[in-house]
Amino acid sequence: MSTTNWKSLQNGSDIRGVSMEGVPNESVNISVEVISRIGEAFVGWLKSKGLSDNITISLGMDSRLTGPALKEALTESIIHCGVDVYDFGLASSPAMFMSTVTDKEPVTAAIMLTASHLPFNRNGMKFYTREGGLEKKDISDILSLASGDKSFKSKTIGSVSKRDFMSEYAANFVQLVREKVNHPDNYKEPLKGFNIVVDAGNGAGGFYAHKVLQVLGADISGSQFLNPDGRFPNHIPNPEDEIAMMSIIKQVKDTNADLGVIFDTDVDRAALVSAGGRSINRNQLIALISAVVLKEHPGTTIVTDSITSNGLTWFINKHLGGQHHRFQRGYKNVINEAIRLNNEGKECWLAIETSGHAAMKENYFLDDGAYLVTKLIITMARIRREGKQLSDLIEKLPLPVQSTEVRIGIKDPRFKEYGEKVITDLGLWAANRNGWELAPDNYEGLRVQCDKPFRKGWFLLRLSLHDPVLPLNIEAEEQGAVEEIASELEKFFSNYDKLDLLGFRDLINK
């Protein structure tokens, strides 16, 4: 392990890497030895926080093929540090956090083996304490301990116990739905008569169909890809993936379902499909849960990432009477901003990214796809008594005529400095364009409103959190505005010889 590049394993507040051989140009850097050392370092990190006595750690994994071997190695490493381990087996990331705060045998900390929606040959780790998911600095500190020579082994060996925590976790959703729907005629099965399709993408989300919806009386017979299979043979388990969404839309239509639910691999994200096959993800999902939250907490602030639409801002601020607060991309950034606002006395009950990460104040500000879906299903069951569907709640949401995202590569080893210069220069250039106006409420990159003499729309140029890339989002409120804005931007970008404009120019030449 002396050659391990420990820093390269960090992906924001997670650890991710290649765990399987066989893919060209990708070498394994998440091995059983590496995982074992990180587990040992995590124990050392916990002890550095004063948690030295009676430490217990829960371990879970998604359906990836390397999960069992990595979990076994991680277990051995941790118990040899004198720590007791609870083995949850197949689990979701949100459930792992909940194991640190549940009333029944709460653990000191939790580790989830997952690489979210990344390809089948990847794996990684998410860490939790009862304060929430670890921050970026915490991961850096753990990897720093792992890279050193200090041992955190103990003379005593901890125990290993298997625990069916996912059944406990699911039972909480069942009870929540029963209480909140409060069906006058069928308290135990308030979802009887609903046909709900669940697509778990062969990840860890199949439990939600069998242990939650079916118990509540829903017909789940049209559900697909519930069995865990780390090859992900049907589609990528990712609510943002076009093929995945097309698959569940077709299934909802074919089965005449009332609702479709799709999860990512470790169930911290979700999206919906309404009756008839209308996708409810990205801005529409934010609008839907905002409608629910603002009915419960009038006037509250909704924190989102930076690429949300102008129509969503109007919907939250004007139609729902809330306060839309755009912030930086990255689910931890959005969640931490919501927590900051609350600490400063500005009420905020929802933090949500367009990717489907949604966290609520009432639920520890945990990004939990199953909790989000449960909240919306409760609403669906309630409003059916009034003859309404979920999609009715967002019928006033203005939808863009066109929208696109282009990733502009940066061919410079100092890509952050180069990218920041491009963004700064673009701001100065755009400020002098007739009809273009810099957005005043922007916390990431450069967002510009476009109006006459151009067609109406906006664009956002930002620097990727991890990659040598400048993502460019363009949204149009009039047909042709995307191409028009892109053509104007090409005049600016052509002055920078270290930008890869191939994909950008493809957009112009469509």
C-alpha cells in the first residue's frame, strides 16, 4: 500500500475509486487492503474526537459485486481495533445514518460501501456519525491518518453481530404513512387501490416496494429491477439518466400505474413518474416537494443548487409564497447552507439539488430518497380524496422551451486557475452586452439573464467541483434562444486556446 495515492480517493465528502479489474486504462485503487486501512483510520479519527470508549460501528453496502469482500475486510479491520460491528448487509446510505440516531441500540458511527450511480467497477465509502454525514475536511483527515504509519489496533477484539436494520428502517415509513394519511376506512392499508411501480435499478432500493408499499396495501406488481445485481444489467441506477427515466416511464404507461418511483443505487436520491408517464425530476421534483413543504410551513426558504430555472423561482416565490435561495452545486453545500440559514434565524425546511438529493429539517437534514418519496406518497393519498393527482400541484410551474448542459474541457494542468479566469473574463464581457444582465443572487460561477435584443433565456458557467471542466447550462424561454445564446458565447470562448470547444460547437451546429 506504500504506493497508494490516498488523496486521489477523496471525492468531496465521500471516498470513491476503482474496485474491479477488467476495464481498460483503469487500475484498482479500492482494494481490501486499502479499505481495511481506511477502516482502521476511521476508528483512529473517532478516538481523536474523544469517542474512545464502547465504540460501535454499523456497516452496510449497496449491490456492487465487490461489496461483500470489501465489507468482510472492513469488518476484520475494525474489530481488531477493539470495536464492535453491526453488519447490516444490503442497505441504503440514509439507513446507515439513521442507525446512529435510532432509539433501539444506536451506534457510534456508520460506514456505507457505495459509489452511488458510478459504473459497476467502482466502489467507495460514506461515513456517518449522529451529527450527520462527514464533511470534506473530515475525509481528508481520515485519509491523512490512513497514509501514516500509526496503528490503531487494539489488544482486544470486538464482536460482530448481524442486524436486520433495514426492516426497522422500513417499518418507520410504514408507521409514518399510516399516521399521516389517517385513512378513515383502512388505517393499516391506506395505499390500497394504488398501483405504484418501483424501479430500484438493481441497487439497494428494492426494500421500499416489498417492506413499505406492499405492506401499506399498494399494488407493486409492475415494479422492475428490484433484485440486487451489481452488474446493473438493465440501466444505470440514476434518476438523472435519460435511459433509466425512459425505462420507468414506459413501465408506468404499460401498467397504467398511478405513480412511478425510481431510486439511485444507495437510495439517497429519487425521482417520480406521474400517472400517464410524465417525469417528475429536476426542477419539477423541486417544485412538487416545495408545494408540500410550503403548505406545512408557509413562507419558508427553499435552498436549491445553482442551475434551477427561472420558472422555478417564480413558482416558489410568487405562486407558493416561499423564498427561493439558490446556492452552489453539491448536495453537502446545499444542505449546509440550509443549516446555516436556520442557525441565523431564517427558517428553512428544505434543501434540494436538481440531481434529486433532498434533505428536510424534520428529518435531520438527511438526503434520503425514500423519505422524500414517502412524503410525496402521503400527499398523493390525501389529495386523492379531493379527486387530485400529484401532478396537479405543479400545473402552474412554467417549463423552459429548451434547456441543455455542455461540458467544456480545460486543457491546462492548472485548470482551476484557468477556469476561474475564464469565468471572471466572461463576467466582464457579458456586462457590456446589450440585453445581458448579471444575476444578482448567484453563489456559483456566472449566471446571466438574456433578453432583448436576444431571445429570452439565461446561462450559467461554473467550474466543476472535481474535474477540469466548465459546465455550461443554457435555458430558453423562447424557441431558438439556446442556439442564439451559444452562438454569442462562441465569440468569447474562441479567444481561449486551452478550452475544448468540440461539444460546444456541436450544439451551435445542430
